[in-house]
Amino acid sequence: KQWYQRRVRGNKKEKLKLRREQWKEKMNTLKNERDAKKAQQRREKTRITGDLQPLSAELTSILSGIMADKKINLNMKPFKPQKPYNPLMSNVDQFRSVLQNMQFMKDPLATVKKHVLLANSLNNG
């Protein structure tokens, strides 16, 4: 079995450590086997279907072979609708573009004054 290894020469602590690791590995494998057996028994108790685990394993292997040919992702996420329009974010984008404007960088007060006069002329006219 996996947990059996030849005896290693070394001091007493190393031997004890090795034996403990081998014992832990043996216990883990026994526990995994027991859990797998219990899970299979639980699956077999279902009334109509019985144990579908082997069938589902075969199905996934077949699907993976088909999908490898077609290069389609099996783990596709469902379609998410777009987030609703947020006018605040458009204002933030507009403000960023104003901050990056060369005329605004040179003389911010004159640029703002020019745009306010332009907006007033459009509203009045």
C-alpha cells in the first residue's frame, strides 16, 4: 500500500516522525475509502435513479471530448443584464475630461467663464 515504506536509518525522533506520518496517511486513506463507500450506499438508496455517479462521470467525459472539438467553455456564466444608466457617473466622466483639457489647465477661470456665457446664450437664444 501507499503508506508502507522501507525502514529508514536515523535517530529515534526521525523514526517516530516517519511512523507517525505513515500512520496518518494510512488513516486518511481508510477514512476516504469508508466515506466513498458510504456516499455510494447513500446514492444507491434513492428510489428511482439509484447511483448516478458513474453515469455522470461518463457524461462529463463525453461532453468534455465534444466541447474540446468545438472549443466551447463548459463553465459559461449566465448572461447578466447591463447596469442601469447612472447620470452621476457621466458627470464624473465629464468632470475628468474637463480637468484634462489644456485650456482649463492654462486658465481655469477664463474657461469656466466662457462656457457659462455660452450656456446662457444658448438658453436665451
